[in-house]
Amino acid sequence: MTDITAIRTVLEHSQDAWNRGDGAAYGACFTDDATDVTFVGTVYHGGTEIGRAHQALFDSFLKGTRLVIEILDIRRYGADTAVVVTRGEVVKGTPKKLGKLATYTLVRDTDGQWRIAAVQKTKHQALMEAVSFKFQPATKPAAH
């Protein structure tokens, strides 16, 4: 398995764990010292805490939801680090749009397996972005 395939597989496993409502399996996709900055701004530390907190969410607010992600970009930094940008959504059906972005940092962990070391999630603010581009065109990224 290539590293790019292994990186994609970690994200697929995290998505599958979310979709099954399995907090322990979700947390296992993260390093022991990982950081998860959620969409609402909560910061969790370590795979165990991330898994425990998400299990509580899967059992309540996020019960029956699915995580849908699309990988936009994978960039490698040396042999053991990658940054992945995704677009996604948490839904209870079929998403109308993928309105959240996440930036993942993945590392080859001490056991040789790829894991998520950090993730930060942001809601795409299309209206605010359009206003910014209209009034300050220089803020528009080249790849937009």
C-alpha cells in the first residue's frame, strides 16, 4: 500500500467509524497526542479523549448522522507527514452541499501506521467570501 493510499484509508476509517457511531474506533484514527478543533471551537486532545467525547456526541446530538468527506488536496512534507484538505458535511441523509472544510495533519506514528495528529474544521461562509472577493478582489485565491 502506498503512503497516499494509507493516508486516504485513515480518513476513510474515521468516516466509517463516525457513520457507525463508534467513538473508540474514531479515536483510534488519531495519535495519542492529537488535537481536534471542532466546528464549534471545542478543542480535544488525544485519541482517547477524542473518541470518548465523540461517543457521547454519537449517543446524543450526532446520533444517526453520517460524515461525508471529499478529499481536495494531499500534500506530503517529508516521509512521515501529510496535510490533507477536505470538504464535507455531517448529515442525516444526503447532503445538499458540502459546506464544511477540514485541514488534517497526518503523521506516520511510532508503530509505522498513519494517524491523524491534528484536524481543524471550519464552516464555509460563501456569502462572506463573495463579499470579500467583490470588494477586495486581491483576496480571491488563484485556485478558487
